[in-house]
Amino acid sequence: MKDKLDKLAGRRVIIISNRLPVSVSKENWETTISPSSGGLATGLASYHRDQEGLWIGWPGYNPTTEKEKTGLKNRLLNEFNCYPVYLSNLEIKKYYNGFSNDTIWPLFHYFTTKCTYDPTEWDYYQRVNEKYCRTLLEVVRPGDIIWVQDYHLMLLPEMVRREVPDATIGFFLHIPFPSMEVFRYLPWRKEILNGILGADMIGFHTYDYSRHFLSCVLRILGKEQNYGQIVVDNRVVKIDTFPMGIDAAKFIETVESEEVDTEINNLMKSIKNNKLILSVDRLDFTKGIPERLKAFEAFLEKYPDWRGKVTYIMLCVPSRDKIQQYQLLKKEVDELVGKIDGRFGDPGWSPILYMYRSIPFSTLVSLYASADLALVTPLRDGMNLVCKEYLACQGQLKNGMLVLSETAGSAAELGEAIIVNPNNINSMTEAIHQGLTMPEEDKKAALKLMINRIKRYNVFRWADDFMDQLLKVKENQEHNEQRLLAGRLKRELLTGYEQADKRLFLLDYDGTLVSFKKKPEQAKPDEELLVLLKKMAADPQNKVVVISGRDQDSLQEWLAGTEVDLVAEHGAWFRERDLDHWESAQQGNTTDWKDNIYPLLEVFAERTPGAFIEEKSSALVWHYRKSEPELGSLRAKELVDNIRGLLNATGLQVLLGNKVIEVKPVDINKGKAAAIWLAKENWDFILGMGDDWTDEDIFAVLPEDAWSVKVGFTAFTKARFYLESHKAARSLLDSLAEISSKVIAG
Ligand code: GDG
């Protein structure tokens, strides 16, 4: 315990999920509190018990009077460190059965035809998320770590962020995050993404889910990622993969208990020491229960020798039984079980023992420990803890085998199991046969590897890993905040400006002074910018240089009237205001190389809708701003690799800018251009601003005490400071121009 608190520096973890890890029920005036079922509750409950935190959620029961509410709240708090959110029947109907389980659950598991999109249910989803937010605000204290769980509360991180801007918030999704093609069906897709992005650390079970999420954020919100990091309102949010584990020790210890020993003996007697096949699921359409029953039926048909020698115990825990789809599934499963038993069973043997109920933990462990084969064949599953629990209980009494769906998140970790496609009934039939007839040595070897992994990456490691990363993200954010050019830093800059006699400004154009436009020619300066640059240049103590990647003609046409110095094509051409003509930086450079590179750029432009080539006097530029973002960046990387292959010893370089690739001679870059102006005077105030990778060359040559400013936040830059946007950059220049105007007027 002490270790854990040390790691979190004594901070309290508040878990918040739809349901509490305990459920309350009332019968004959007696209130009973028992453990909740379901993967999230069972998995995280051990972690919660192990740390002095708090868990907020619905207890599964609504007290009727205020007195009862308070009484139950106190009991949950004192005995279980739990804090209840009470939900009305209508809220449960619309938010839980409705939006959560009739929209999000089927959609995220790729059952698109089972989804309903009901605006009233969406409305309730928002309201109930707000209710959870209000409840959290009743108890949250400074320094607490808030850990939001699962798909019922995807709006909560952003809601909490609004109320407590500097809160430490983690979010973990326990179900799959679907691919963009499926997620885009959701009418409220932007709201859901923004809701989740209120967190600092966002976790998924598998790499694929993280990848899908990042792709949706890019395609729907237009936000780019960098090594799993996304910038949201100057906050770096991290997205990563944490495959959830189980409390393996608890299962292993229970297998060894006397109680389980007796239960196993009774169980084996009752099935006449037959080979035991087991499945354990909530009764849910994602779990592939009918498909599995069909495979078992086909197995008995194809391998008649096994009739009478094998028993399949199918445990289905009742779930969401108020929803019609679940009632229909129950009917289908009941009928299939009846059909198989009727077809193959005889008075002394039932092929299937079907239990539609929840069983005590020790009985569950007895089943896990005595099963020769577990069938975990969901059609889709975020992770699936049942297969891990089964494996943890194996290897002592028996060396069993696991048949596992490739569409369960856990398949990414349990490659030694027999992996199946749950829609391929034939291959599942064979997998059952293979699992039952596999040589003991092979099973032992496979089990050893899987059990070791489950023991090592258990639920505590999983939670600790998540917490470690969350705290690191927070530390980075705090460090970044100190770099925002606002408040005290901005005042220092203004004073430095006021006191300086010789000031140099090295300013990028696109993305720094104007926003990005779809077509490069649309980024013409507006009147406000022209006036601003004129004012800056009018101060005789200022030297203003616009260093751009644009060609000479555009810069001259747009900016020459402002009396600033101009650098075109990333330093290939200079035009000082007093000299009034362009000078070339590339004496002796030829442009013959373009003939070799151009055709390659052309091929890639043809293969990438929206991409086009711009020819500059010193460079060739391949733009992909208008392309579909993922295809564009994929092709850009491919193109860069191809160009690099051609560039050996040509004296050329290839630069990846903001949605552009530029090929040009090595001795031309913005840094070299900046160095020319830096050397002209003994400047006592220098401000360099840029938003792009090509501006990093400017930052690199600036003296240490210069004001180097990245416009738009990124985690990776050589600049010492940053500003949020081109608007903030203009506003800073405006404050400086204001100082100059006062001096000139005064
Ligand atoms: C969601 C995701 C993800 C079941 N029957 C009994 C019982 N259980 C316990 C099992 C297990 C849990 O319920 C089921 O967990 P799963 O992970 O298999 O599935 P979901 O409930 O759908 O959970 C899933 C999980 O969240 C965690 O992130 O893995 O993909 O869908 O722990 O042991 N426990 C007892 N009696 C039963 O009858 N005591």
C-alpha cells in the first residue's frame, strides 16, 4: 500500500464508471450489497480495494426517501469507499438501455444494423453525464486523480475539464473503438470525440483501437497526432494501449482452497468424469453464443465417438434483459440448446448444461479449474477477461486448452491459444476437436507461456502503467504551460522591446501571420495585417524580415508595400527594402535536377487525389493539403523515401513541411537566410516566429537569449516559447507596434 501511495505521491484516485463495483438490492426491507458482475467491475475492483481511493457510480438501486438515500450513501462510503449516483427509471431507460446500449454498444462492436439513433436518448446521455460530473464535483479535492471508465461516460472528461481546468483526468475505454468507416455513422461523433479529449491520458485495450481513435480524431476533428499525442487547446493529450489484466493471484489462491476442492469433486461426479468444455459470458449478441452452439452441434455430428464422453457447461449471465434484442437472443439460445440436447442427448447424458444465472466466485473458479477446454469465441470483444481467468486457473489440476476468437482484444496477447474466426463454424468445429485431442506436452508448453504473461501483466501492473503515464503527461503539460508566451513572460518581452535600440524580427508567413487556406493563393494578407506590418517597419529601430517558402512574385505583390525585407523560397531569394531588387542565394546552382525529380512527383500527384505540384525557381513542391489526410501523409512518406533514393550526392535535400514536401538544394534553408540578417547588426532584441518544420532552422540559429516562438503548440520544437495561433502572434506584434506608435507620437 505504501508503495502505491508513494508512486502517486499520496494522491487519491477517484474511479468513476456507470456502475459501482458493488450492487445494492432490497428484499423484504433488507438491503444487500454484493459484488457487481461484468469485466470492468471485476477487473478494477481488486485495484480499488488496494488503494485508498473512491469509486463513483450507480449502485443498481434507487432509494425512495431522502433518509434512505443518505443512509445508503454513508454505508457505501464507509464500508466500500464508494459514492453513489442515483439514476431515475427514465434516465436508466434512455441513457443506459437507450443511448449506451442501443447505440454505442452495437456500433462500437460493428453491429451497425442493431443501432438506433434517437435524439431524445442522446439528450439523456448528455444529461446523465452532467449528473455524474456534478456528483464528482461534490467530492473531488485538489490533487485527486480522476479516472473515467468506459463508453457510458464519454462526455464526462470534457465536462470535468470545463469545471476544473487543471484536473488530472484519465479515460479508459473497455470496448473496441471502431474504425472510422463505422464510427462516422454516429450523428454525434464530434461531441463524443471532443468529450473524450477532455482527458489527459486516453487508454485502449489494443493498438488497433488506439489507431482507429487517432484516425477518427484526424478525419473528423482535423487534429493531427504526433507519436500518439494530440494537442487540444494547448494541452498535450496522450493516447496509448494498455491491455487490461486480471488479479491472477486471487484466482490461483482460490483454486488451491478447500472449498473449491470439494466443489470440483462434486462437479466431476455430476458429469461422470466426462471431458468438460466450458464457456462463460454475459448473454450478449457480441459474444457469439448461437454460432458457438452451432459449432458444438457440428462437432457432435462429425465426431460421434465423443457423444456421451463430453459435457459442455454453458454459463450465461443475464444481462440488459430489459432490451428487446437481448430477449430475442435469449429465445434463440434457449431454442438451440433444446434442439442439440433433443438431438444428441439420452437419459443418461445431456450434451449441454445450460446455466442462465450468476454463480458464486468459488463455483466459477471450480469450473475454470476443471474444464478441459474453454470456448471464448465472441464475434467482437474489447478485451475479454474470461479467457485470462480460465488460464490463470489452469496448470494445477489440469492442462486445458483455449479456443479464442481473433476478434477478441485478448487474441493480441494469447497467440498460443487455438485462434478462430467466430463466423467460420467449420473451423470452430475443428478447433473443438483439436483442443480436446491435443498432446499433453503441447498444451503444457502453450499454457506455460500464456500463464506467465497473465501473471506478469496483471490488473495492478495495468493500472499502475496507466497512472504512471497519466502523471508523466501531466508533468509535461505543466512544463509546456511555462513556455506559453503570456502573462509574466509577455510582459518581459514587451519591456525588452521597449528598452532595445536595435530590434530584429524574423517572421514566417503562412500559419504564422495568416491562417492556412486550402489553396496557397488564397492566403493573401488582409488589410489588418498590412497595416500591422507597416507600423512595425515604420519604427526606425525595427528591422522586419518575412522569411517564407513562397515564391518571389507572390511575396512582392502582397508585401512589398509594407516596407519589410523579404526572403522567398526558404532562403533562395532576398529582397531588402532599400535595395528594391531580388538577389539570389544560389550562385552556381543549376536547376537541371528538376528534370529528374518532376516526373516522380507527377506520378505521386496522379495517384493521390487532391495533391498537386508547385514549381519554384529553386525548388519543387508537392502539396497534399487538399488530399484525404491519411492517404496524403502515407503517400508523402512513400514519396520522401523514393526521392531520397534519387538524391545521393546531388546536393539536394527533401523537406517535409506542413502538408508539403519540398525538394531543393541543401545550402538553401531559412536558417541560412536568418543568419545573414543576424550578422548585419549587433541586435539587442530578436524575435523569431514560425509554425512549421522549416522554421526550426530559424530557431536553431538564433542566439540563446532571443525570443524564439513556435506558433501553434507542438511537443517537439527548438523554440523556447509558443503561442496558440496566428491570431495570438498578430496580437503580440500589435502590442509591440502600439509601443512604437506611442514612442513615435510622444
Ligand atoms: C467489458 C468488455 C472487457 C461472469 N459470470 C460470472 C462472473 N463473471 C465475470 C467474469 C469476468 C466478467 O464477469 C466478464 O468479463 P469480460 O471481460 O469477459 O466481459 P464484459 O463484461 O463484456 O466486459 C470486455 C472488459 O469490459 C474489461 O475491460 O474485457 O471486452 O466487453 O470477470 O469472471 N463472475 C461471477 N459469477 C458469474 O456467474 N462471480
